[in-house]
Amino acid sequence: MSTPIPSSPLQLADLNKEHWHPRLYDLVEVVEAAYMRELRLPQAKATQFAKLAVIAIASQMGGKMIYIPQTRQLEKELRKLSIRMESKHLTPRELADKHGLTVQTVYSYLAHQP
């Protein structure tokens, strides 16, 4: 018996692993693990939400070469944001010590606020 052709993202999300392209399912597993770890979702919900997320990405970006930056850049941007927010309560010297940066770097982050 053949699998019916899905007509909606929810129906696609119901498909078993063997019906997915291996690279797409690799992404499902990465997102699923993050949902379980960070959001503490049960595995069934995490899997369903991960599949929907990957379907959304594939529907918009499928077939395109995309660059996914490493997390270091994201972490750097989050640190800059944290420093900007903490600058209301801490001096540049305290921020530099807290984040393991030079005072000059802290000043440069504060000077280039969006």
C-alpha cells in the first residue's frame, strides 16, 4: 500500500523518517533535540514542531545555497546586547571584567548601538 500524497504541512509532518530526504531529517533531529532540551517539550511534540519548522524552511529556502553562520557570531551579538543592557547599571570597567574584554572593546560596543 502506498503512502497518500500529503497536501498540507501538517500532513507532511506526519510522515515517517523514511519518507524524508536524509539532510532534511538531519535538521529535524537537530531542531527536535533543541526543543526537548531548551523548551523541555516531550519528544512527540518536539518532533512534530521540528518537522513543521523544517518544512517551513524548506518551502522558503529549498533548492537554494544558503550560508548558516556558526554560533560564535550569534554569541558575540548576544554578548554585545547584554553589555548594552548592563551598561545602565555597570561601569565600562565592570563590564570589561565581567565579560573578559578590554575597556576599549566595551566602549566600542556601546558606541555602535543600533
